[in-house]
Amino acid sequence: MPEALFDGMRTFLSNRPDWDQYRLITSALAGFLFQNGCSDGCVAQHYLNGLFLPPGE
């Protein structure tokens, strides 16, 4: 992982204690796949959960 991305991830996570690196990576990957045409229902669900679930869920 490029250092700039790692630093951005670390900053993001340090400001959001309800997130961890697994939630961040899952959300980012689901967002990328969904926005690039993946039609798998599980991917869509992860994408939508990342957008709409309240913190801590």
C-alpha cells in the first residue's frame, strides 16, 4: 500500500473510533466494485451499509 494511502487511512481511523481497518477496507472495496458495475447482492449490501449504517453498527 502506498504510504500516502496508509497515512490517510491512519488519520481517518484516528478520527473515527467506531471504525476499524477492516470496516474501512470492506467499505472501500464494496464501493469500488459497486460503482464499477458489480451486481452481486452481497456487494451492494456492503456498499449501502457503508453509506447508511449509523456509527458503531
